[in-house]
Amino acid sequence: MKSFWNNNSTIYVVIIGISIAVWVLLLFNPGHIMTVEHCHVSASGASYNSLKMLLQMNPLSTQLLGWGLMVIAMMLPKLIYPIQLISRQSLKRSRFMNAFLFVSAYIAVWMLVGVFMIGIIMAANLLMPMSYIPALGVLIVAIIWQFSPYKQRFLNLGHDHYLLSAFGWDASRDALHYGFQHGIWCVGSGWALMLFPMLLPTGHNLAMIIVTFIMLSEHLENPQYPRWKINPRLKVVRYIIAQSKIKLMIKSR
């Protein structure tokens, strides 16, 4: 296990492998962990009995499990470089533990936010079951946030990388702090994009894939001056196009 953390390419392959495995699990959706089961709502509108039935059909534990798996599938690839950075800064005997603490703290931030997100999702399904209106509202907010200087500030902060202490508890504390800090910046930049797929009555898997692509692409962009700007941040697309052109040129020779 210790030698694993010495190899950046191995870290990359394993993290991508974990992400793909979780994606497969989410797409199969066992136990409906990624969907909200709808209950009957009376003609008079939402009621206590409707809320009680909705909570019985969709336990908080199941919803949190689905949220946690979604975070791992969508966000873990964004942590490749920070984990590689932690590996380079840590002693051999503590590399795995420091990386584990970092990822755990990062996920903990998203899980805390997930409690509020699930509350919004459940309220939307109680008040407007099977409606696209809540998702449309969040999509509008996400688009505005996407091009705002506030999101750019969070994206810029996500490029800040923590210097870990080398020994003992100080190193573990720094890894935890780095994970919490990185999680906060990621939540600040991507909260609306993460909420949007979960409010869709149908098609949330496709929306999750698209959102993941957007979030990974913008993560690869260099820091920019925060201002209102229509910036699609599609560095992944530009990379794929450039690589395709190179391969075509090679084949044509």
C-alpha cells in the first residue's frame, strides 16, 4: 500500500477506476438510491400525512447514501492532483493515511451540504411532484452563478494547495484541514450544478454525466480575474479536439 502512493500514474488509474465503478453502481441504481419515490398528494396540496409518507418511502439514510455515492463518482477525479501533491509531501509511512484523511474531510463537507440539498429535493417533490419547474429554477440559478465573479473566486481558491507538515499529528491535522478547505471551495463553485440533476423527475443520469463533464473541465482551467463573463470553461473539449487533430496529422503522414 505504501508503494502505491509513490506512483502518480497508479494513483490516477486507481482513482479513475473507483469513480467508474461507483458510476456503474449509480446507473444501475439498486434500491432506488438515486431516485425519489413519489407519494400521493391530496387535492388540497401538501400535508403532514404526505410528508410522513414521503419520508417513509425515501429514508434519509438512503438519500444520504445516494448523495455520497454521487459525490464520489463526480468529484473523486477532481482530487487526483491534490492526492498526488499530498503523496509528494508526506513521509512514506503516512502517505496513505494523509490522503485518506484529506478525502474523508472533503467528502464530509459535501455530506453536510447534502443534508440541506436533500431537504430541498424532498420539499420540491412534496410540493410539486414530477414537475420540472424546481429543476428549471435551479438551472437558471446555476447558469447565472456559472458566469458570476463569485463562482470564479471559488474556482480560483480551488487552485490553492496546502503545504503539509512532515511529521505526526501535525501532518494529519494539515491533511484534514486541506480536505475541509478544498471541499468548501468546491461546494462554493459547484453547489447549483450538483443540485440540478437531483431535481429532475427523469433524465437525472444524463444530467449528472453532463454536469460532471462541466465540473471537471472548469477544474482544469487556469485561475482568472473574477468578473461577470460568459465563459463555458470547456478545456476538456479543447483538449480532445487538439488531441484528435494531432492523431489525424500523424495518420495522414
